[in-house]
Amino acid sequence: MLGHYDKPLPADDIEARPFWERAREHRLAVQRCDSCGHRHFPPGPVCPACLSDKQSWEDVSGRATLLSWVVFHRAYWVSFRDDVPYDACLVQLEEGPIMVSNFADGIPSGVRAGMAMRVVFDDVSPQLTLPRFVPA
Ligand SMILES: [Zn+2]
């Protein structure tokens, strides 16, 4: 869906910009440390495992495991008012990093922790694509 998007936008910072650029190309990527190989998310200036500032971006499979989810019944931002109730989910990527996201099609039937998930890309505006998750 393309069009007007009035929800909070990701910060346009130098660490996160490569993530959002790849998401627009429907690629899911995380930072990988050039020194120790640790993959991590969210992005940052140094590796959380060894503090090296040598970081590269690496595409990941998009396969994940559902760790948890929650349904928000209160709009904490005015722009989410029409979406209540909405979900948020926590997934662990096959490559290790944990990511907060949403279910692309609402809470899956038979949802359970440990469920296999895969990423899909939601083009919410010409400038912004959000990775979301569906059952694999
Ligand atoms: Zn490292």
C-alpha cells in the first residue's frame, strides 16, 4: 500500500540508514562485525560483543522464530488511533538477532511461541518499507 503515512518515522541516522535503504529494496539486513563475526540488531556504531567499530551489513534469510507478541488496546500516538487494537511481535532471526515488528496479516491463527515466521515487506509510502512477519 502506497500513500500518506503519518505514523512516527524511523530516525534518519547514519547507523540505521542502510537498514531502511535495504528494506525499500525488500531486503532484510543486520550488521555483522568484521572483527568477531557477531550479527546484531538494532544497528549501532560498535559491535556489542567486542566493541569493534568495523561493521558491515549482511542480508539475512528473513526466516525467524516467534518469541512473543502483544496486542495494544491503547493508542500511545494519535496516528495509531484508528489501528487500535494493533499487534507487535518479537522474533528471533535465523541468524541470531532479535527484532521487534508486527504481524503483516494480524495475529496468526494458532499463534504460539516458537512458531516459524518469515519476513514480508510492507511499502507504507514511497520512502518507507516496513519489514513485518507472517507464519512461514
Ligand atoms: Zn565484534
